[in-house]
Amino acid sequence: QRSGQPGQDDPSIKVRGFGTFGDSSPLYIIDGVEREGMTRLNPEDIESITVLKDASAAIYGARAANGVILVTTKKGQEGKARILVDFGTSFSSPTRVPDMLDAATFSEVYNEAKWYAAGRPTSNYTPAIAESDIEKYRNGSDPVLYPNTNWIKETMKPYALQTRTSIQASGGTDKLRYLLSFGARTQDGNYKNLDEYYNQYTMRANLEVDITDNLTIGANISAIISNESHSPIVGVTNFTNILIADPRLVAVYPNGLIAPGRLGENPLLQNQRGYSKTWKSPVYSTFTATYKVPFVKGLRVDASFNYDISNTKRKVFELPYWYHEYNVNTGEYEKKKGTGQSMVMLRDTYNMGSNMLYNYRITYDRTFGQHRVALMLGQEQ
């Protein structure tokens, strides 16, 4: 897992390790079709997950060099209607939070580093930071000129809330089987002063109908609708400005005004800098038919048609931002423009794509005494 941001926390799965300088990700086959978004499926919709590698994955050709992950979703079963409702709440926080030096200790370590850099003189040496100033950092008597800032506590929430809801109905008769499901998922971000979130809604309808004793048709249609919002500033920039920020810099003045922070990019100013929002609404559909040839025992024909649509809209809105800085000469808090975006900028993009795949298979599988004959002929395009 490379990120903990809402909606961007998909894990990286490696079946055969890193076998190339390029993409070492496995091939994902969901309900018989190459598709993305396995980690965004509703967990309650998944029937099984199978991992293939080496010879067992050879049927998928060169694309299976890094392994194959097969995902099969649930189908309806004959019987009375069954309704499953599941709700979960969890709290997300960083796995490990570094212990940051307070301003007084930082100053002492800084003095020590300067002393070593000067050749460790034993006389006629004046520390870079006076002991009286270090004491002011320690006792907090002047939080404006001698602050003691823990940037992690000032800028990050202790935890972020996540919720997951799933409703599933399934059942059927000897001729018709169905499964209907709906799922919702929400994630909040870990930064303060930043409206960061991810909302996802999944829907699935899986139907199977026996038209005759030998002919069965089915439809499996699903959608994953999501919207997310983040800062227009790259996430690593925010984290750098937290971890490297000097504890002797003010985060928020006692009167509530936000200070410049490191290089004028105080993470608490994120709510002034705009947003980056993304909306996605892919729809996946699979239509199948199976015919058991009545006059040739063991012979059957399977066919499927898959049509997937992807829609992605992204809007990035960047704004100039302002902070306040205390002027030691006038005693005033001066409003200054941030060092980032100098003018309003809007980028609005929309991408739409579709993918069609059809295949058919003719299989013959029959046992004669102690011998079994199995043949298959298929085409996919």
C-alpha cells in the first residue's frame, strides 16, 4: 500500500515478485473478463478468489507472465429470498507517527551541530541560540516569537472515520435465480483544514433464467460510482512540510490567525488553495448463454458478450492563498500572499471509453467406462 489518502489506498499485489522494471502487476480476470478495480468491489459480492501462476496461467498467454488473479462474483441460488444487511465502522490512523523534537530540544541539538561544525572549540565560542531563548521555547512564555510547535498534532487528525454498508438480496426458483446488491463506502482524510473524502456506491444485478431444459441465459450488470476530493497540492508536499517543518515556527498564532509555516506552505492553509475532485461511474455488463446439445451427450455451447463503459470527470481548481505573519517591528499581523498559485486556475477534463468482448466455447466432455474424453474449441475477440 503506497498511500493512505481516501480512495487512493489500493494495495499493490505481486504474485511473482518484481520480475521487470515495468509493471509487475498480475492480470485481473473478474467473471471471466479482464477488468480493473478488484479492490473496489463490494466484498459481500465476491464468491471466490483464485491465484494462478506458471503453467496454470498459460492459457492467458503473455499477459499472464506476472500471474493471474481470478475473481468470481456470487450468483443467486434456488430457494427462499435471503436478505443480508451488513454495516461496519472503522477508524484509520497512520501506522507509525514519528516522535518530533520540541523547540527547546531542537535548539540544543542545533547548537551542538554548530559546535561540531566549528571544530568543537573549548573557548571563545558563542552558541547560535542563546540559553535564555531556549528557556523561552521550553516554558512557552512567548508563543509568538518563541513557539513550540508539534506539526503532526497541529495538522493531522488523531484518526479518520470510515464506514461500509452492504445490502444483498438473493434467491430464486428452479427456473429463475437472482442476486441484487447495493454497497456504500465512505472515507475521510487525516489532514485538518482539508475537505478530503472518498464516497463509493456499488450496485449489482445477477440473473439466470432457464428458458428450456437445455438453454440457460444470464445477465450480470454492475456499477461502481465514486466521487473523491483532495488538495490540488501533491500529497507528498504536504507531508514534507509537516515532517521537515522547524518546531520553532508558528503554526497558528494565539489569536487564531494561520502563520506561514515552512516556506509559506503551512498545511493548515489547504482549505484556501482549492480542490481536486474526481467523479467515476464505470458500468460492467456480461450477458451469457449456455446450450446443452440434447442429441449429443456431453456436448455444450457457451457464449458471452461483455460491454463495459467507463466515465471519468476530473476538476482541479487552484486558488491563490493568504497567511498572516507577525511583524516584530510594528507588532502587527501582516497579511501576505502564499508562495504557491499566483492566479486562479481551473482544469476540467472528461474521459469516456468503452470495451466490447465476446467469446464462444464448444466443449465435449464424456466418460466411456474408465476413459474420459474432453475437447474444447473457442474464440474470443
